[in-house]
Amino acid sequence: MIQVKICGITNLEDALCAAESGAAAVGFIFYPPSPRYIEPQKAREIIDRLPDHLVAVGVFVNEQTEVVKKIFEDCCLDMIQLHGDESSEYCRQFPTRLVIKALELKTEEDLKKAAGLAVAAILVDNRQAGLYGGTGKTTNWELARRLSKPMILSGGLNEGNVADALQKVHPAALDINSGVESAPGKKDPAKIARIMQIIKDGTTGNKIQKIFIRREKA
């Protein structure tokens, strides 16, 4: 099965549910305007109780680099997801292998921009009404499949469309958030179980590219 990140985690119960269902990673959103925002201290408490194999990803939006670095260390995160308007110069302030850059793909220029980023992977998401993801709307799958870098598909994925997305886009990994929620920031165990089974059925036997990787900690 390809790797899956369950994003927007706000409590231990949901994080453990994601792990038990076969997720490779969980995401913590450190962006106060988000309805799925979590305080760093609470995130650390959850991360300390996660299974060793689960990758913890911190999601940041247009944050100061010093703040990102501090939260990264304080929370013992494994990877950084930059989900705002961060430039290529900004991305280069962090080790390439640790960085996931979220982009909305609308034009050929967006593909060129993605190709020039020094990051581990590009996460394709949808933005609407000033929201940096979590909109529940699907992305441009045609452009997404043409990315030259490892690609994580996100944006409105749910049990009704994920099989189609896997067949048409062939992403390296998936990022799922609102599609497995009962309310913003609260995951639905039954929805997680169903979508993970669909993903497993659709990708078992496929060559797996590891995007979410635990970092070596001192």
C-alpha cells in the first residue's frame, strides 16, 4: 500500500486510530487560523505517545523560519510541510529531505515552479476563499500527474473518489484530512478504516516510494 498521511490531528485518539489503520504519517497544523490548529505543547504530548514507525509532520503557513525550527525541535517532528506562499529561498533554509511543499496547480508555470523547488516532495492541494487547504475541494489531477518531483495528492479526497484518484493520478502518497472527519479537527474512525481499505485494495503490489520518513534524532 502507498503511504498515507492523515492530517489535521488534534487529539491522541485520532492519531492512534490513523496508526492502527495503516497510515504512515500524521500531520499537526501549527497555523492558528485553521480550525484544526493545535498548540505545540499539546502536539508534543501526542507525539510522545505515538508508535515508533509513525512519521510526525508539522504543517506551517507563512511562518517565520526561526519559529518553524523551534517547533520542529520542541515537538520532535520528523518532517516539515510548508503550506503557504513560501519561496524557493525560504524552502532552502531547511534540509531538502525534511521538506514537503504544498502547491495549488493551475497553470504550466506552476509545474515549472514546482520543478525548481529543493524539497523532498510536492503536495498538491486546493485553495479557496483564502484558505490554505482543508477546503474539501479536489485539485487539478491532470496537472498533478505531470509533476516531475515526488507527488503527494491531497484536496478533497474521500472514500467516494480516492480509487479514481489513484487510477488517474498515480501519486507517490496521499494526504487525507476533511474526507475522514465528523467535524473539523475530529476524525471518524469508520471513515478512516473504509478509505484505508480502498487505498490498500487499489495499491497493494505497487512499487512503493517512501515519502514520509522518520528523521534521525540525537
